[in-house]
Amino acid sequence: MTQESDETDESYRRYAKKINGQMLGKLLLIAILMFGFGYSLVPLYKRICELTGSNVLSTQESSAASAVRNTQIDTSRYVTVEFDGNAQGPWRFRPTISSLRVHPGELANVVYEVVNKQSRAINAQAIPSYAPQEAASYFKKLECFCFKQQTLGPNEARQMPVSFYVDPALPKNVTTITLSYTFFEVGLPTAKAVSQ
């Protein structure tokens, strides 16, 4: 009986080993298939998006042609921004355009031109003013030559940009804003000019 029992146990072990080996093979195959499926999901998803037109993961989405529209622009109205330049000193200072129509919230740019007509370097500063006065808090400058002093060399000409937008919260009754800069010399003439 012991010999029969040993043969049965040995037979059972071989059978269990065979079944365990088959199960291990099946589990490895499933793991490989799951990895392959997960790996192929990204290109598959991109292709589905391209076919359906949603295209959210496509690199074409980041092109300039399909740039995201700024929803903070009030396209229902225009504001006319007039530009003015006043110079106190021997130089020419003026905007390159006299006015510009913009939608509130729309980013706009204007350039002011200054020419130092002297044979010496100068340090100058521009101070802005607004009309009507209530518009001052709604006129937002992102880049402006008025943020710091300007040093102009002898007979130097320079173009200086102003990037701005008009806050959409601007009262509806304000349809025109005048931006005026006064450009004036700061400090004393340079030492070289004094000795001349």
C-alpha cells in the first residue's frame, strides 16, 4: 500500500507541477498582453481623437493658428485710445500713431519716438497722465519706457514701446481715453557736458 500511495503522490505532484506551469504561462501571457495594451493606448487615443475631430492631444493643437482665444476681451465695444507726447527740453518726443481703437481686454502696442537733439548725454523720465481721470485705474500698462529713467546719448534717436490693455470693467460711458506723456530731464547735465 505504501508503494501505491507513493505512486499516487508522485503522480499528483507531476500533475500539480504541470497545472502550475500552465497557470504560470497563462499569467505571464496576460501580463505581457496588459502591458502591450497599456503601451498602445496613447497612440491609439491620439488616432481616435484625430478621427473624431476632438484632437486634444495632437501637436497641431498648439500651433498659432489654433491659439486659445482670450475670453476676457469685450468684443461688444471699442475704446479709442489717443496718444500725446510733451517734451520739456531740447529733444523731440512723440507717438508714432495718434490713436488706436481697441476692445477692452485686448492687448495693444504703441511706440513713442524720442530724439536727443543735444551734443551731450541726458537722463530723462516720462510721466503718464490720463484723460478722463477716471480712466487711469482701468488703463493697464504691461511694458512701458516710463517705468524707469532713460539715458539718451548725444543725438541719439530711440523708439520706445508701450504694451497695454484697457480693463473690461471700464465704465461703458467712457469711449475715449487720452494717454499723454511728459518727457523731461532728470538731474544735472553729465560731467562731460559741464566741462565743455
